[in-house]
Amino acid sequence: MVSEKPDDQDDGLVPRGRMDRRVRADAQRNLEALLQAAKAVFLTSGVDAPVREIAEKAGVGLGTLYRHFPQRADLIAAVFRNEIDACADAAAILAAEHEPFEALANWMQRYAEFVATKRGLAPALHSGNAAYEPFRAYFGQRLRPAFRVLLESAVAAGKIRSDVDADDLLDAVANLCMSALGDRPEQARRMVALLVDGLRYGASASVDTPT
């Protein structure tokens, strides 16, 4: 582990409270930069990529990386949790900004991006390391409920058929993307778009209309 000079030092001129807030803000920016850099590096170079490559891409020193993530497993787990949270949180944002079908279609493309990240992390996630065990339940707690809200809204609006199982649809997107994402991301996006568009078939018959 490489030691580093602290990012902020008290020169006696900055009020302590303000300096502490700046230190916390800098630490948060470093953390976010590390997570994004690690996500990109793991996707292209795998989970065994040198941590120095991640630190350089994030624009921080090795000491900063190790302060946040003493072990590689800590970094991998943080990247995966961050991606689950970001994908789940996107559902409410999209629902507020778009009509039900558009929100659903946009979220499923976002989920396809998540699958790409998961693919890059797969060797670690399937290694049997106990650090990753909680994520099976966490995936279900965060992603599935967020997706079901979007799906049910689209059904209620009469935009898609009503006999679609949420878990089946998530599995279908994952299966479509696993062979295409990474090498052929554009093809993955097209396949997901076709899958989502197919949900429209039978939509008018699935919603009661006033007579």
C-alpha cells in the first residue's frame, strides 16, 4: 500500500467546520470517481485489473483508493451495490419524467447497462467469496420492486399486455444482453428495444375500456 499526503491540511486560516465539509466533499468526489473508474476498468479489463489502473483513471492516488477500499473485494462489492442502487433509483426518475411506456422502455435499456456491469463482475460474484453473498437478496429488494412499479403502470395505462411476468422479463433482457453487451452494445440495445416493443401486442385487449 502506498502512503499519501492528506488531501487537505489545516493552515490555520480556514475555519474548522468549513474545512471539514470540504474534506468530506472531496472524499465523496473521490469515492464516486473510483466507483465509476472501477466500473469501466472491470468491464474492459476484468476484475483482476491492476488497482493502479483504476486509481489513475479516477485521478486519485493509490493511498486514496486503499483508504476507501482496503481489499479488492471491497471495491467490487461497492461497484455492484452502487450499480444496483443507481438502476433502481432510475425507475422513479424515469416515471416522473416520461409516460408509462417510455419510462418502462428507457428503464429496460438502463437495466441492460446494468447487465453489462454485472457481466464484467461475474468472475468475482460467482467466486464463492462471502463478501458477495448478500447481493442476491439485495438485487431482489431493490431492483425487482422498482421494475414492477413501472411494469404495472404501463399495464394500467393500457400500453402493454397484462400477462407479463416481471421476473421473466428481467431474465429475458439479461439473456438477450449477455452475449451481445461489451462486444456489441448497439445490438444489445436494438434487441432490448424489440423485446419491449413486443409487449404492446395485445395491450388493447388487456385493459377494460368504457362502453
